Amino acid sequence: MARFGLLSLALAFVAVIGITSLSNSASAADACKRTQFETKLIKDACASGGQKAAKEAMKKFVKEAKKKKADADCNLCHKSLAPKYELKPEGLKTFKELGGV
């Protein structure tokens, strides 16, 4: 009976370690790829909720930008999307012209 108790305790310990390491990996994967930001919108979103928050902030921005420029979409400023979200040379200028800060 004592062996069963020790085995159960050992398995529970391994499970806790496994779950903890998985949750840390998930939060690291959700972090923004960039570390230097040229816009307040994305800097604040990344600080508060990582890449998911940044995507949501940009989706909201693009929705508002469509009111000013009908063809506004992600590809207007970005030459590639996930995972690096590289900007076109004029991307930051276009973002600011559409009201971005």
C-alpha cells in the first residue's frame, strides 16, 4: 500500500511539472516577436496581452482605417504577416496617414 502511495505522489509531481512547463511555453509563444516598437498602439497591446492583443488592436485599427481608405488592409503596410509582420518601406508612413499613433 505504501508503494502505491509513493507512486501516486511521484506521478502527481510529474504531472504538475509538465503542466507548469506547458503553460510557460504557451505564454512565451504568445509574446510579440518585436522588442522595439515604433507605434504606441502595438507597444501597448504587446505589453498588455502579447501577440493576440496586438492582432486584435490592428484588426480594430484596420476596420477604422477602411472608413478613410476603402482598400485598407494588412497588406497595405505589411509586406509579410506572421510570424515577423515585416513592414513595407512606406508602411509606418501609411499607418500614420490613416490615423495611427
